[in-house]
Amino acid sequence: MIQNTTVQLTQDEFDSFISILTERTGIIPRASHLDGIRNYIQTQVAKKKIGIQDYKLQLISNPSVFADFVNGSTVNETYFFREEKQFALLHDKILPLWRSKSQGSEIRIWSAACSYGEEAYSLAILAKSCGIKPCVTASDINSEVLKHCRQGLFLGTSLRTVDGSSFQNLIVPYKRNDGKIEFDDEIKSCITTMQLNLSEIDSPKCTAFLPKNQNIIFLRNVFIYFSQELRARILRTLAEKCLAEDGLLFVSMSEIAQTDSTIIPPSLEKNFDGSVFYFHKKTGGKADG
């Protein structure tokens, strides 16, 4: 984010902007992200040549201004095959078992906080490598990262030398001479993007458009920004409305250890394989759709 020193927010003014962000998105920014958000607000006020209160009024009344604020305030840092052990479990056990049971039907996967899209593409090419046709939904609250996801073009920095390295051979066919990674139309056609505010996931307007009967849902590295109450609402909706019977839900490996058992809906059970924990929708817990 571009820094601007012309306009300086007071702490009370800044806190009021954070309150707006949290009330509308559920996001409680971490301390390390506050300076970036403050810089964004100050830059916008200076750029628009308006007062702080005028900008706040625009933020409240103009959806496009608020959307830009969300885009400028959310953190989007990820890479291919992040938390490699989860992908190894999918590759070695879960996807082969699915293939043997599914008799050629496609697998529905939802990357529910997809950021720029590395996670969604990782899931798509992993499924294809296992001989399964993937149907991946990639959602995020940030409209800019969704544009990037649809383009299917990534910098070489989306590959890490340690985490995720075991599956980088799947990326090789898409690497360009300049080091960038560009997926072809066949892979991009497996991915559908949608903008989604997770804090509204159980609202009537949102429920109608949620991905239904998902066999696998990845919702990683977002619970750290949400209250316990919102986490509970999200888990309940995913279990009741989105996961197929026997569906699996993955959160980040750090988040599952911090997930209070009191917010886990009855239809979800916590399973583990080695050091990888995940949620399984019990048989008989029916999803809509």
C-alpha cells in the first residue's frame, strides 16, 4: 500500500473505520495489518481531496467505495500447495478413494477464501493428476484477487522452496520462460469464481447462491480474523448447506487446533491422519441442493 503523510488520522477516527470494516465483513484486523489499513485510508482521503468525515460518508453510502476499502484492507498472501501435508493426504488417500467410489463423476471442491487463486489451482491440478475431473469454486470478499484468479497467471514467487515443493512437478507444464506460471484454458475452465462476504454466509440473500453438495471445502487462514460467534455461524452453514454427505472440510493446521469444540456443529466430526486434522460430515447429515 502507498504511504501518504499529508493526512493523519486520529486514533478515534481510525478506530471508527475499523469498526465499519468489522461490522460489515466480520474481519478483525491483526495488529500487524493496521498500519497498512491506516495508510490506505490516508492515501484515499488525500487522493480524493476530501475530509476524513466525507470519506467515511462515502464509505458508508457508496458500495464501490466500500468495495475498494475492503480490497485495500484485506491481506492476500498465499502460494501453491500451501500446507503441503494436507495436499499429500488428498493425493495419497482421499482422492484415490474418491476415484474408486465415484465411477468417473466430477468432484466438487470449494476454495472458500481463495485470495489470488493459488489454492484453487492447486486443488484443480491435484485432482486432475489423480484422474478426477474437478469442479472448483473459488470465492473471496476481495474483487481484485478474483480478477487475478480468473486470469490464471501467477508470478514465480507463488512457488516456495520448502512448503509445497513435493507437488511442484504438477506446475512445471505451465511455467513460462520468464518464470511466470500461466494455466491454459482447460485448467481455467475447471474454476468458477464468486465474490462472497463470509460474514453474510447465513443470510437469505447469500444462502441461495452458496456452492452446494461440495465434496471438499478448503477454508484456511481466515478464522484468525473472525470472532468465535462468526466462526460458529460459518461452520454451521457449511455443514448444513454446503457440504455433501461424507464431505470434508479443511481449515489451516494452526486454526483447527484453536477451533473451540463448542462451535463445531453436531454433523461435523474432527478426524486426523498422522499430523493432518480435518472435519468430516457424518453420514446422515444432509446438505441442501
